[in-house]
Amino acid sequence: MKLFDAHGRAKRIRGKLSGLPRVTLRVCNEIRALRGNTASFRRMLIEEARRGSLGGRNQDLIHRIDPKDVGVRLAQEVGIPVLSREAYADVVTLLNRVRESTSRLVVKPTDMATGYGSKGVYIIYGPEDIFDLGRFEQLRGFDDFARRIAEWEPPGWSVEPFLPSTHDERCPAHDLKFYSFYGRIGLVLEARRHREICHCWWTADGQRAKDGQRAENGCYRKRLFSGEGFSDLEKEWAIKLSSEIPAPFMRIDILRSSQGSFFGEFTPRPGAFEYFRHCLDKWMGELYLDAQDRLLDDLWNGKRFDHFRAVTACS
């Protein structure tokens, strides 16, 4: 493994000296992974997406819990705390709800695939005190908010209570993203979104990932913070939810706030996975393959995934 890493470093150095762009070096790493017949998390997710485009039924089923309302129902089915949510299809009704609110709210697209990267997410501290989380920008007032809402319309909007972080009443709850492999946790990404996005990577045993460790992946390296970590209970929730989904991988988001922890959402295909370093990509690929084997064993032995069936039957 050390020899392999040294070879990779030498390749990158030669690439820089010869003026090769980073994307070319990344392709070289992918080719080397294929030649070495190694597992690849990146390749697994790409293959899953391709299988779905070819009409794979399992991929279609997994994406049925991607919408927030379906994911929330599954969390409720297995006893995980969830936030109350209100759905709005009409912009006028949504604006009236915000204008008349006496409590702090979060407005976001119902389909977060439309609102990737917090696009379209607004924190309502008051009718004239509104923060655009996607652009990290304080709005000039309610009229500015109404104008931005009218600029584009997703399939619908959801409104939920604002959860403050454990250390700042204006900072949203920290987002704990559990990279879960059918009942086992690989990595945990803690995200803080306030004025700017900061991240902290954790190993499954609760240790902060440091440079040189297996969990260091090169993602978000310029926006790191020390983080607060995750509790055993939050990890148990992620493991429980992951075990109820007939898929080798699912990212499970838990929100931690001063008011407690709550289920956030499911993400079948997380962003930035293509930037994972080769050693991490291989390790997570092996976790994926192991999860796939355990899932097939459970299916062979008659596991029915009744909670999953119940919430996806009508979606």
C-alpha cells in the first residue's frame, strides 16, 4: 500500500511538472484502479446510476425515499424523531404564511434535488429578517424574499421550524451526514451553515479525521472547522435507518440542535464523491461490496423490509 501511494504521489508530481491538469491525473487514478481490479466507491455509484437509466427497478425503489416527505415517513416508521412540516404548492399562500408567522421558520424546496447546495433555502427569523442560506446573504426585507421566491418555482415548498445550533441562536442546526453501508457507518461529515459552509470529517468511532488518516479525502479542505462530533444515539439512528433500506449505500442526515436531534433526509447519491482520494475511494468501495453481500444474504433468508415497503407503496 505504501508503494502504491508513493507511486501515486510521483505520478501527481510528474503531472504537475508536465503541466497536466488535475482532471487528467484523476483519470489516471481511475485507470490504475481498474487495472488493479480494486473496489471503487465512485465506480459503484456511477454503475448504480447507469443501472437506473436502463430501467433497474431497485434503483427506482431506492430513489422513492429521496423526497423529503417519504423519507420522513420512513423515519417515523422506525421511531426516529422528525420535524413537523407544512407543504405549500401555491406561492401566494406560502408568502402569507411567512408574513404572518410569529416564530422562526425555514423555507425550502420540497424536492431538494431542485435545491442542491441549499439553493432556495431561507431562514425566517422574522418577516423583515430573512437570510438566504443558498447565497449566504441577508435579504433587504420581505419584498426581497417574495421577489426571489417568484423567480423560480420548484414542484412545491416546505416550511418547518427553525432549529438553532447548540452554540448560536442564529446559526442553523449542524448537519451530521452518515455515510452508511447497510447497517454500518463508514464516515460522518459534519456541516455548519452560517455565513459560510464549514465541514469536519469524523471516523465511525467518533475520532476527528486528520491529514494522513484513511478518512482524509481532500474534499472541503479549505473550509474545515473543529466540529462537535456525534452522539452514540445519533449513530444508532443512522444504523437503524440504514438497516431498513434494501440498498448497499445511503447517506443519512441527522440535524443536531439546542432543541434536540431530528431526522433530516436521505441522499442516495451524495455530491463530491468523485473527489475522494484513491485510498478512500477503494476503502469505501470495499464497504459497499461487503454491504451488498450482507444485503443479499438477508434477502435470501427472507428479510422483507416491511417499513420500507409501507412508505414506498404509495410513492
